[in-house]
Amino acid sequence: MLDKLFHLKRNKTSPQVEVIAGLTTFLAMAYIAFVNPEILSAAGMDRSALIGVTCLVTAVATIATGIFTNTPIAMAPGMGLNAFFAYSLVLGGIVNWETALGIVFLSGLLFLALTLLGARQAIVRSIPHSLVIAISVGLGIFITFIGLTNLGLVVRSEATLVGLGPINSNVLIGLFALLFIIILEIKKIKGSLFLGIIVATAVAVAMGKVELPSSPFAFNLHIQPLVFKIDIAGALRWSFISAIFSLMFMDLFDSLGTLVAVAQEANLVEKDGNIPKLGRLLTLDALATMFGALIGTSTTTSYLESAAGIESGGRTGLTAIITGCAFLGGLFFIPIIGIVPPYATAPALIMVGLYMMRRIVEINFKDLEVGIPCFLVIILVSFTYSISTGLAFGFIFYVVLRSILGKFKEISVTLWVIFALSLFHLILHNFM
């Protein structure tokens, strides 16, 4: 039966291998159940409800991917994308979180339309590879900064804007967990981020810094504070076009980068380099984003941690279904997940930032035509505390430099549209 549904023999795998692979992927990305609520709760959203929503959206999106694409790809609310939601849109004073969910929904709808129309290829071809890398690196620094502040190692300073915080017991627990995660990574042990969070929380409990819940289990799904609180009508304003585009753009390249990275390992690539299931995967990505916005979370995207399960032998949708079912099980442990303190999830954020920064070596900073726009993206994302602002300056300088140097052939129509939207974003910001 399973072989008929998932073509296990054709993909040279077995139910046992797929189950182990699915659980491996779950362990590798289980940290999202802790970290996503930590980031989005900064926007004023109910943290306990966010835990349930994160597990539910991840489960539904990942199981759907397994069923409809028969690939071992997991989907969940994306890191970086959730930071954009909380820190740029809401804490940046642009919108409340209900309207921000509407912006997420519309970005997913735009992503879906572009995917169905086949326009995604034009967008992918038009964006310089170096800028795509710079966006990832910039997000990595941004997420690391959030992790360091959540840890308490970096604090606000009136004299120097930021400075070193007091080295108290919370910081020491977080640094111990960070060292623990690094050692696990060096030893190539799966699920290092998840295990690091568990160890840090266990130490906090042992020191009496965290109170255990009266019951570790929850049989009532507490997601009512977020479900269908979305404000789509409020998001339908011209002033939010740049935010909608920014989210769609980040999701598109995040998904494409992930899918291309894991496709080879999962035998999803044909001899000519084509990925036949790419369109279906991106369609599901867009639908998952829209579903997540309705339920109450930021943009959902394909997860690079899927590679952990693929490395363990996962080759079919059964792997994804097992991963999704594991997240469904997490819904019953919301009280336990809810006690995890910010300094326990901070090391995971710092490590995610490191992972996202690793590709900086692909940028040729010696070529200033490339290096300057990339440098502006990387630096301004963190220094302005706004992902969209960093992107806008990067695209503007790329187009302006090429224009001054007379290299108009290197600027596609799509890139001119992105340039106009970036200018529009900065002009609106100046009057807000």
C-alpha cells in the first residue's frame, strides 16, 4: 500500500528508512516551535497561541507537501520572514499585527499568482545572484542580533547605542547552551538546535529559574486569540505594496534556494537540471503562507532542515508526513514548550544567523559594482532594524551604479520595477 502511494522501491527506500528520516527532520527543525513564538510575540501576539499555531501550520503544510508532491520537504514559518513581520512591520510602527497578517496573506496570493503564471522564472533571472546572497547574509546578522539581545549579552546603551549586558546566570545558561550546540554541530549530531534549547531549559528548571506547569499536556488547542484575526481589508492600501512585495520576494528566494539546495540529494533533479516538481512545491508554499496568515503566523516557507532527513535516506513524501505528524504531537505539549525562556532559544537564533551568513564568501567585494549594493543590504538590514529598508537601498544602488556606468543592458524590466518599488518604499517611509 505504502509503496503504491509513495513509490518507495522506485526511490530505493523503505518505510523504516522514511520514518527515521522524518523524525530526523523533525528534530532538526523542532526549534521553530520555540523560536517562532518568541519572535512573533514581540509584535504583541499571544505567545501560547503562537506555539499551537506554529505546530499546526507546520504540520498541515508539511503533510500536504508529502501528499501532493511526494517529496521529503518540510515547510514551516520562515526565519527572517518572521523577523520582518515582527520588527519591520509591527515594531517598526507601520501596522498592527492583524494588518501585518493581511500583508502576509496578500504576499502569498501574489506569490501564487506569479507561480501559476510562470512569472517566477523572470523574477529569478532578473535578480543578481550576489544580491540574493546578500539578503541571506543580512538576515543572518539581523537574526543573530535578535538572539544576542534576547540572551541579554547585548543591551541598549545611552552612550554607545548598544553595549555589553551584565554577565548574569541567564546569560551564562545561554552561552553554555550555545557552546553545547556548537559541539553537537562539530560532531554532526542531528537536532543540535532543539537539543540545545532543551538543555538550557532543563538547567533553568534545575536552578529554580523556571516553574514547571501543573500538567505537561494540553488537550485544548489554545489558538483562538490568533485564528481568523487577520485584517486583509486593512492591508489593501497602496502604502503597503512595498511590504507585500518584500515578503513575496524573500519567500520566493528563500524557497527557491532551499529547494534547489536539497533537490539534488533527494533525486528531484533531471539530467538537464530541471526540477519537475518545483512549480507544485512553490504553489504549496504560497498556499501554506495564505493558510498560515489566516490561522495567525508569518510567512510559511520550505525548510533547509529537510536536508537532515534526506541525508538520513528520506526520498519520498512519507518522510514529510512523518515530520508533520511529529509536529501535530507537539500540540499536546504546549505547556512544556511555553515555559522555555528567551535566553534558552537565543542560542538557536544565533546559530541560525551563522548558517545564513556562511554564503558571504560567494560575494566578490573586490568588484565595487557588486560589493557596494551587497554591503548596503547586509549592513542596513541590521543597523536600521528594517529588512525592507536594507533591500531597498541595495536594489537602488545596484540600478543607479549600472545606469551611471552605462550598463543598461544588465538592468532587466523586472529589475526596473523592483527599483521603482524600492524608491516608493523609501518615499513612503519618509512621510510616515
